[in-house]
Amino acid sequence: MSKVDVYNQEAKVVSSVELSDEVFGIEPNQQAIYDAVLVYQAGLRQGTHSTLTRAFVSGTGKKPFRQKGTGRARQGSTRATQWRHGAIAFGPHPRKYNLKTNRKVRRLALRSALSEKNQESNLTIIDNLTFDEIKTKKAVALLNAFGFERKTLFVADASEDFDNAYVSMRNLPNAMVVTVNSLNVYDIVNADKVVFTETAASKAEEVLA
């Protein structure tokens, strides 16, 4: 267990909490992180790309000129790949890019990514993410209080009242709010800073330990 400070939304220390070394203090497994990010990015690909083969290109199938006697290379169709308006050779066709990893590897990757952020001092714990109203200025003030200028990932628990904060940060290009259940390795690695609410940190330890 390692003790860390808990901040309020004004970036002032209000208490402390112990983080489990099983989740936030392991030796990061870089291969697991790499595999998890690869699977996530592969899942984003739609795979709807398609090119026309000779069977689908419009045009005649007539032989353009006789086989012998012209001095030219023999040709069977103007729809062949070497002709203008011809087909595409070996082009992409609809397919699924989905990859899979074992459940143990996914959990290891999450623990590794969180531990890496913690070791780099890029992990912060705040008491709550509750806003009285939907106000982007409040979200900006929160970021400025901590000095977060680059991509910041806020993690809350589904049981918490963070709806106003979520909507307030929706228009900010450098802020993102997710729940513990929807947390993924790519978002953690892609963020410069990761901010957990105290409840979300406890939930993460419960789920990943």
C-alpha cells in the first residue's frame, strides 16, 4: 500500500488515501500494454473499404484486338488492371480487423498502465467530480487549478454524481471523463494526466486486484 494525497477541486490537499500496490504499484508489463492498445485501435477500424475487381467493373468483355499480327502485347479485355478504367488488382475488400486478448492480459495491461502513470507522478486523486451546474468555465478552472494543460483523463464511478462535469468537459479538447467500467488502456496511455475520484480509485482496486 502506498499513501497518496487526495485533493479537492481547488487543488488543495484535504485528506490521504492508500492505493493498492496490486493495481497502482506493479512493474509495468510493456508487452501487455502494447497488445491492449493494438486490439483497441484495430477495433476502431470499420473494415468497409472495397475495390472493384474485374467482375464488377462496367464495360465490355470483348477482346480489344486480335491475338496475333498487330505487334502489340496480347490483350483479352479492356477491363483488365493495366487498362484505364480497368479493375484494381489485389485491392482491399470488406473484412473484420477485430483482435482478441485473454482476460488476464487485459487486466494486466490496465494495472500496468495505471502503475506506470503512478510511477511517473501523472496520477492524481480528487475527492469528487461533482459540479453544481453545467458550466465549461468550471471545468477550465479545475484544469487550471492543477496546471493540467495537456490531455487529462478523469475517471469516476458510475454511482457518483458526475453528469454535470461530464457535459461541462465535453467541449474541451484536452479533457475526457469516463467511468471505471469503461476505462481502457488506450485512454490511459493517450492521456498526459489521469485523475481518479476517491470512489473510482477504490472501485478500480476492487475490480482489478
